[in-house]
Amino acid sequence: MRQPPDISISRLAVYLRFLEDFVKEKGPDSTINSEELAKSLDMNPHQIRKDLSYFGKFGERGKGYRPEELRDKLRQILGLAKKWNLCLCGMGNLGNALFAYQGFRQMRLDIVAIFDNAPDKIGKTFKGVKIFSPERISRVVKQLNINIAIVAVPPMAAQAVTDKLIAAGVRAILNFAPIKLNVPSYVKLRNVDLSMQLINLTYFLSSCQNT
Amino acid sequence: MRQPPDISISRLAVYLRFLEDFVKEKGPDSTINSEELAKSLDMNPHQIRKDLSYFGKFGERGKGYRPEELRDKLRQILGLAKKWNLCLCGMGNLGNALFAYQGFRQMRLDIVAIFDNAPDKIGKTFKGVKIFSPERISRVVKQLNINIAIVAVPPMAAQAVTDKLIAAGVRAILNFAPIKLNVPSYVKLRNVDLSMQLINLTYFLSSCQNT
């Protein structure tokens, strides 16, 4: 299989989310073609067909896709046919916001442990999920079979926490700390950089003013 | 000028951040070429040259870039040579985390007003920034010359707030609410979808297991 770029994977996730709703609304006997899908998502149908082509043949020529079937295949491709156990590192404002975020649970991404070094938080249970000291990362990650970690600690603490997570067996990290983390090549790291998102907006505004 | 894709703009922001630190460390008389820049950022030098080529000629053949000059040009291109006034809508956990986020202020992106509909928050001042009722959006946006809005309200409230912001003159919105907002074509909308970020990780983990 050709290796699809990260951006294709992100778009498959967008198609999946649309189909989840579409199947609920229209029922399993409906069909949808790439033009209709593209129109609903304000995208290019050629792009959609290309993204899907990395993973084989979908739909019937002239008939379009069966939405339920496509949804199930996308879930499988994206690794969402199974449940994943996540841990959340850092229970400050951002950690609280991420924990409350509905989207994760809908995707069967379950936060099963929280790590924070504040003495008044350690040992407490937050909506059924226990808060542990970072010292316990190694043991808890193994016991709870945690695959994915969300790093939402202050920048100064992020590398040390990341090293502990990787030593414990975590292979995928979503990092919110605004620093460049060093991870070995077998670990997948995604950085969410909030100021980078805003810069697309400042560019847009200033290029409007210049033209 | 050819219109550069959003992804090139995001990468220019990455180059800029690197150069901000580089100039501080190495001083203004240093030089750097695209190979060195690429190596430091774990990127492809061809990609860097292509991204820059949208905006004219940079550096001297065989001599590389003057980092201070490149930094200043990137600031200008990205609209960061001036200060922008932002408002933050929604002062829940996510809003608090965004307000505390250091990266914005470093880029001269100043949050100058907060909107929230909680009666116990309205009228209070948070680190020098006043919290207003969303009813005041129209007046405050104009008075404080706000260009960019961050939407961090619950999904149910996001479209109504967005409509108010646009009516008041906001032309760029960074949306954290997990819904698709409708905005006119002259408004630039960026969505930050946290579960989409995680799906790249579940894809990575499950494709590792399958091979």
C-alpha cells in the first residue's frame, strides 16, 4: 500500500464524522456519491476519491457509496473499530477542557487515567477517572493498557513527562505544550500549536488589506 | 502573486518561530541556509525554498539567508509586524486555558476583551481584561477595534455568537466548538478539532499493528 499523507488521514476523519451523522439521519439504505459528499463538505470530489483510493476500492461505479459500509470501513482504516485507552497529563485549565471534550468519547477514545503533580489533586477521582502522581506513570500505563497520551502540562515539565510515558510503552502522543518534544522515531507525535492556527488568520487579514 | 496554500502559511509560521530564537542566540551577523534550516526543523530544504518562493527572492545564492532579515520579512508576510486585537468568547476551562496561553502574546496577538454569558463573570476583570455579556459584542468589537475572535463557547451557542461577531465586523475566527459554523465567504474561519488530531494517532497505532 502506498503510504497516505497525514493530511489524507485527517480528511478521512472528516468524511467519517459526516457519515456518522448521515447514516443516523438517512438510514442504512441510502446511497451517496463523491460529488454529493464533496458538496456537503465544501470539498473537491477528486480529492475525496484520491484519499479513499489509498485504501482500495469503495462504492460502485455510477451508484455511489453505501454510507453505512463506507462508515464502517473508515472506522476500521482509522483504527476506530476498537476502543483506545488514553491518559491525560496535566489537569490545569487545558486538561480540564480536554477532559470535558465530548468528541473523544464519541470516537471511543477513553481517558482512563489522569496524571498531575499537584498534591491537592493526586488521589482524587474526577468523573470516575483517578488522578495519579506522574511518578506512577510507568505502573498505571501498563496496568490500564494505555496506548495514547495527551500532554497538557506546562512547557518546562513536558519533556520529562513524555520520557516517562515512552519508557512505560506509550507509542502515540498528542502534545499541547508549546515546545518541540524529542521522541524516538517509533513514537508518533502530533503537536497542537494554538498560535500557529492564529497566524493563518493574521496572514489572511493582512493580505486582504494589501490587495 | 500565486496564492500560497494554507499549509505553506503554517510552515512559514514554523520558520518564523525558529528564526526568532535563532536570532536571539546567534546574533544578527550570523547566516543560515535552507539546508541548515531544514535540518534544524526536520524538514525538506526544497519545501522551505518553495514556501518562500511564493513571496519573492530571499537570501543570496551560496550565502544563505540573513536570519534577522528573513525573520522581519516573515513577520511582515504573516501580518505579525503589527499588533492585533482579539476577543475571546467563552470563559470556561478552554477559554481560561487559551487566555493563559503564552504563545499569543509573544506573537503580538492581544486578547483585549472576553465575552461570556455567566452572570457571575460579566463585569469582572481578568488580568486586566474585562468580561462582557455577549449582548455587548457589537459595541465592544467596534470600540476596541477587534479584528480576530476566538470562539470557545459550547457548541449550542457557537453559531449565534459567530453571527454577532461577524455583524460587528470581525473578519477572522478561530473556532474550537466542535460544530461546522456557517460564515460568509469574506470571513476566514479556522476550526481546531481536537478529536481529528487524535485520529491521526489511532490510525498510526492500528496501521503499526497490522503490518
